[in-house]
Amino acid sequence: MELKKWDAMRGGDGEAFAWLYAKYFKLLYNYGRKIGAGDAALQDAIHDLFVDLWRFRDNLSETTSVRFYLYRSIRRRLVRNDTSRSFFTADGIVIEDALQVSTPSLEENLIDEEKQNQRLNRLKKLLNDLTPRQYEALVLRFYDELSFEDIGSILQVNEQSARNLVQRGLAQMKQYAKYVISLCCLFLF
């Protein structure tokens, strides 16, 4: 379906273009926020991407994955425009925005709120300890469910390097989880 819409858009079909925009805007926005792009700059980049797609539709080639093509295009645009600030800020503000917890209701008790804050702080620490490329590779693999080949192309590395980034990120998260569990056991017993 997506490939047919892509081909129709390349042929000048405005409805197919609108369908692609509606389908992919939110996905591209979520991806951009996860790799650290600011809200306004990200929206501008997505809009500019789609404007360029329409303007240069005659020059677009066929693709095997519309989603992959758009992810790679938005990433290039963000890097080129330097809106991603190398994907993270030093104090973890971007990660904090991505993991923001909803405001607790008045009925929640203080103990539940404290436990939730502790878990969130542990997760922020874990994510801050990952390299930006490991974080991005994990997001692409598990949140966006892309193949290693697609991840490698988006990050401009070979497939094996993409596999290594995901593996090292998971290993680091696993190691941190073991550390936290051992600390909890130490304090409980």
C-alpha cells in the first residue's frame, strides 16, 4: 500500500502525497524527538522534507521501504541543520522530556510517587550512560522495529556495526540492571 502511494505521489497524485504526510508525520516527529531534535526545528524539518518531496517528486527514485527512506531523510536534514545538537544535551534534558512522567493525581500517596521518581531517575541514568549512537540504534531497533540493515543505513554504518551498537547498548543496560538489583538486595537483607 505504502509503495503504491509512493509511486502515485511520484506521479503527481496529491491525495497520495497527503496520505503519506498524514501517515508519517507523527512517526517522523517521534523519531526526531527521541534523537534529540527540538520541537519547532523538528516540525520545520519535517514540513521542509515533505515540501521537497513534492517539489522534486519527478527526481525521486523507487524505494523498497518508504519508512526507511523518510527516516534517513529526516535524520540527514536534522544533522545538516544541526538541530539535533549531537542528539543530546549534557544535562540530559532531552532524555528527561522523552521520559516525562504524567503528573500524579491527588489520590496518589507520597510513597508511590517517590518509588516512581526513583525508577525514572535510574532509567535516566541508564540512558545517559549509553552513547548517543547506542541510544539511537536501540530506538530504531525496538521502538521503530527497523532491520539492522536499515539501522546501518540510517546511521551511515555497515550492518555489522549496527548490530554491535544494539548489542553493546543492551549489554550495558543489562549490566546496569544487575548492579541495581544487587544494590537492592544488599539493602533489603
